[in-house]
Amino acid sequence: MNPQPWEARLARLEGVSVQGGERLNSIDRRLDTIEHMLQSRDEGVQSRFGQLESRFGQLEQSTSSRLGQLEQAMNSRFAQVDARFALIDQRLTWLIGIVVGTWITTILTVLFHH
């Protein structure tokens, strides 16, 4: 056998392995770049989620405060309405008493007048 054909084949095989290594290194660099980009995007997303959580916390506090104020206003209004109903009840009781007294007086006057 002639050593030249083997040397050409080995040289070609060495060239292929060097090119394969270079391509793998190139792919590795690209993957590192992509990984770095994804990490920076992830940090940005995490930052935005933090901002959203902060805003929701502020909104929750504001809503809670407003609901407390609304509850106090409603309780105050209900107390006013209850006081008015109590006044109406008292006046109605007096009116019924006067009407009943007048009727009784009228009936007794009619019965005992003869």
C-alpha cells in the first residue's frame, strides 16, 4: 500500500475535526450570547413583576382605605336614618294616642249625653 493515500485521508480527517471544533466553538459562543440575552430579559421581567407587585400593594392599600371610609360614611348615614325612623315612630305613637283619645272622648260624649 502506498502511504500517500492514507496521509491525504488523515489530513482531510484532521481538517474536518478542526472545522468541527471551530463550528462547535462558534455554536457555543452563540449559545452563550443567547443565554446572556435570556438572563437579561429574565431580569427585566422580574423587575417588572416587582413593579407590578408594588403597584398592586399600593392599590390594595388605597382600596382598603377607601372602603373603610365608605363603610364609616354608610354607618353614619344608617345611624341618621335610624334616628329619623325613631322620631317618626315617636310622632306616630303620639298621633295614634291623640286619635284614640279623641275617639274615646267622642264615643263617651255620645253615649252619656242622652
